[in-house]
Amino acid sequence: MDRFEQIPETALAWHEAGRGAALCTVVQTWGSAPRRVGAQLVVSGGGEIEGSVSGGCVEGAVIVEAIEAIETGAHRMLEFGVSDDDAFAVGLACGGTIRVLVEPVGGALPVPLLAALVEARAARRAVAYEVDLAHGTRRLTEGHPERLRMDRSGFEPDGEVFVAVHNPPLRLIVVGAVHIAQALVPMARIAGYDPVLIDPREVFGASDRFPGEKILLEWPDAAVTALGLDARTALVLLTHDPKLDDPAIAAALAADVFYIGALGSTRTHAARVERLRAAGFSDDRIGRIHGPVGLDIGAAGPAEIAVAILAEMTAVLRGRRP
């Protein structure tokens, strides 16, 4: 999954600074296209760029078209074929074709609409930007739940309405800076998550054990409350200690996180379930917890357990498991 690029934010800032801006979005691909549908590039009136729609293959032509669109105010639909040689240069086995929608800010793309999109992204609110190319209308909507869940931008069946998904970054909160976390955190980062570690025990949460990672040496209930929990957040509990795990689980069960996983044997999880029932949580709520954590792949050792956890998180996120 692409990292959370600041392309709409840059487009708004450049427009407000009087530099002009056009938002360029990959809306359709055929073959081995360099960037996925929904990838974006912003171009200023002076030819400055941020982002990419092709990994460099056709950016030059898109920039020229975008500058012209800024001058006219009208959107443009561009189509490019990426040759096999160009595709090989950006790491693909063969070429393909891409369509790119160019929308000048303040023209085809209204400034208030772009500002609302930027505001939604800052608030970690999942929204879809919908463009009806037949009628020239645009809007933000929280509809298209399947597209939002799958991070899948694209045309609706009518072929006229394009939907660009704007999900907040995936976030992984790990309670327990243990050996499994040392494997899970870098794996999750590669998979597109922004990981955060929580452990009040300084000997576990030492920075040299997790170089460059965000570590909160706080009690989990306070830490997860400060971080906030939402539908793009996964919570994994690895301490085996009810004093640390249970308060974080309680916070997650009261929120809309997409995944809760807790380490421990079947017997340990059964005891956890009884504690949560005694605390007043319903069986439906408790049933959201994946325990023992991770897919049953026969994992042995911290690295394999981390693979099993990340696989289960992905399956839940993409709707492959209840």
C-alpha cells in the first residue's frame, strides 16, 4: 500500500500561496502500470511537482498538460502507453497504459472542496472523493464502504463516476515491547503501518531495542486514550500481563478499531474472556478479540509469530475473516 502522501495538502498550499496547482490522479490502468489507481501528482503553475503518477515514465507530458489546465481552469483526461523499455526502467517486467485525470485547483476542482478533503484527512476520517465526469460534478462522501475497506479507488460500473479513496494511514499499536514486537514492528512498517509501542517497563521499552521507533513508556490505558482509536487502527497485546493488557483491551472494545489480537494460550484467553465478562462486556464485543493472536500457521519463534499476526491483521482488514 502507498504511504500517506501529502499531495492534496500540497495542492491546497500551493494554490493559496498564489503559485497555482493542478491535482493529477491515475484513474485507470491496463497492463503493468507503474503506479496504482488513485496515485497522485501535484503540479504548480511554475512546473514544480510532488508525488508521481507513473514512476517517471510520463511525468514530463503530464506536467505540460497540467500547466495548461491551470491556465484554462478545465479538467483534462490524459491517456499514455508506457513502453516495455520505460517500464523496465522503473522496475516492471512489461509496459501498460494509464489514464490520468488533471484537475486545476480553483477551476474544475473547487477550493472549498479541496479544503474539506484536507480537513478530513487531518482528522483521520475516511472519505471518498467522487467525480462525475459526465456532468462535471464533484463531492466528498463517506459512502463506498467496500472501496474504503479495500483501499480501492476506481470507476463505478457506469464508467463515468470516478471514486478516489482517501483513507488515513494504517496504524498499529503494540502493547508489550517484547521479542515478538521486535519482529512485528518492522514488518508492519513495510506493510504500510505506522507502529507505536507501549510499555511502561523501561527495560523492555529501551530505544536501543527498537531503533527509530515511537515508544511510549506509559500505562496502556492512558497511552491508547492519548493516541486515539479508530477504524484504521490495529491493537496487538503481547505482555501476558492482565494489568497491562486488560485496560488496553477495554479501551479497544469500546472503540472502532478494526483488529484486536492478544497473545496467550487458549487457556489464557479463556481466563481473559471471563475477566472481560465480569467487567460487563458482552460476548459479541469480546468476540472481536483474536486470541490466541495470529493465523494458525504453526508459527515457531518470534519472527514466525509476527508473520502470523500480520497475516491475520491483513485478512481482517480486507474482509477475509470475520
